[in-house]
Amino acid sequence: MVTKKETQNIENLAKKIQAVGDPSRLKILCYLFDAKKACVSDIAESLDMSVAIASHHLQTLVKEGLLSSVREGKRVCYLLADVMIMSDLKKFICKYK
């Protein structure tokens, strides 16, 4: 029998997997696996997307706890969150990029 905590853990994992299921978000994660930390404008320029679109995707990844953000003056920069799933995602994503 699955406990309430196990069910909650599975639901949280499903949300994280759903968040990275978008091709643009996968590109962002691959970029950050290499860069470690980058600002929205740098990510947008490197991945050939608008700042607004990059920002939207970054916020989704932050909401699911996969990224964290820091303000540096007028710029907002993002870095990978220190969560267990990140090393597994890196192995999986980077293997197929």
C-alpha cells in the first residue's frame, strides 16, 4: 500500500518531470548545466529566444524547485537548485543532447 507521503513524493516528482518536458526548458537546463549560473538576457541570447519567453520558462523551473534566482543589480540570474533530482536529470538530459 502506498502511504500518503509516498503519494505526495510521486506527485511532486511528476510536477518536476512535467516542468522539464518542454523542449525550451530542456535547452535552458542543458545551458545551465554547463554555465552553472546565467542571467535571463544571456540565456535568451544563447538559446535564440526572446527575454520574455526565457523568463517565462525560467519562472516555471523556479516554481518547481529546479532553479533558484538571484538579483544582481537590475539583472536576474539563475542557477541550478541543489536538489537530488538535478544530478539524475543532468545524466539523462546531457546523454541525449
